[in-house]
Amino acid sequence: MSATQTLLITGVTSGFGRALAQEALTMGHRVVGTVRSEQARHEFEALAAGDAIGRVLDVTHFDAIDGVVADIEKTAGPVDVLVNNAGYGHEGILEESSLEEMRRQFDVNVFGAVAMMKAVLPYMRRRRRGHILNITSMGGHNTLPGIAYYCGSKFALEGISEAVGNEVKSLGIAVTAVAPGSFRTDWAGRSMVRAPRSIPDYDGLFDPIREARKQKSGKQLGDPAKAARVMLDVIASDSPPAHLLLGSDAIDLVRQKLSLLTAEIDRWEAVTRSTDG
């Protein structure tokens, strides 16, 4: 990764977006970061005059995205790397969570990311180079009760990332789905939307999970700065992975999920094969 590359990172106010932006700026790269307000834009640009460039953009304002990216290409230079980081977690039992909450979760975590990819790909395709990092989650591989909408959005982004990666690989463009485990970000704190409880039948299952997540917030094992440095290494790689887990909890839980899935597939193999004509 050369010192002249430009990264476009959505959601640089906090979490992985801010950590990655700071690490990239420290290494001499230019970062265009999307924020939600003019105040946040000024605060971001103060990190590195000239190299930290803020753009006010809500990734759910889909009609605005193409124009913002076109302006970035014109004024800040070619976007070498897109990092789809903007997102949030919805916590709530499915039966207690509205469809509107699900739409909002998918608008931000899936449709926003796809709209950003669609905006940058024509430029990357013409240049025959580029890299897209989609920040997903270990929740895009395995699930927990009470985050069905969140896991659904991250499963979707994992699948989309893999498919698009196969579409653009021959054009010199790489796509990596980065799936973090538990890190010290605001995901489980102020950034999380929590549906109110209403059905006592779920109390025994879900209340301990919700309380444990609140207690753990801010004390997670993962270091966002270390994750940022790994992501920069991935961007610099000549053969970046299609999927990358971050954090020991992520790799342990996903391996456990894959082991259980393999065992279930094996157990039902005869039934599976019985449907052939």
C-alpha cells in the first residue's frame, strides 16, 4: 500500500472507522471519511489537515451517494480503497421487534454498503484496481438469540461481498469481508438500538444475554487499533482474503459453528441425497 493511496471510510466518528482512519493517517495515507454532521466533519478534519477530508453523508440517503463519490473522485483524487464501516447493532427478540426496525437495520448495514460499492466500482473498474473492505461481524457467520436482524444483515453482507468479489476479481479489484468479534467499540453501548421487552416467555433466555452484553461493553478483549493495523496490512496484501475473522472469540465461535454444521450435514446426508431424481 503506497503512501499516496486514498481511503474512503464510511462512519469515521467512532469505532473501527475512527481507529482505521487514525492508523491510516499516521501511516501517511489520505482518508476521506463520512460523518453525520458538520461538527463531526470539522472534528475529523482536525486530525490531519489536508489528509483527513470529511464528507457529510448518511449512507441511507441512497440518491446522494453517487454525487458524493463523484465529488470525492474529482476533488480528493481516485478512491483506492472503500471501507464500508457505517453500521449499528439492533438487539431484540424477533417477535418483539417491528418490521420497521428490520428495514432500518438492513438500510444501514446492507443497502448503504451496497450503494457505496455501486458508486465506487465504475471508477475502480476503469482503473483496473481497487479494494473494498466490508466490515461485517462474527454475527455474519454464527448467531445468538436476540440479534436476529443484526445477524441477518451481516450474513447478507458476507454473501454479497463474496459474490461481488468473484465478479470483479478479474478486473483487478479485491473484496474482503472483515468479521470482527468483540472489540472495545460503541457497538454494544450507545450505538446499539434495543427493542423494548414485552413477552415474558423470552425472559429466561434473553434477559441474561442482554445484561451480560451491557456489562461487557467497553471491556471486550479486542483492541480496535490492532484491528485497524491488520486491515491496513490486508489492503497492502497482494492476495487479500475474501473473508477475514478478527479476534480469538470470533475464530473460536465460528469454528464451533462450522463443526456443528458439518456434523448436522453428515447426520442428514442420506435424506439430502434422497431427493435426487
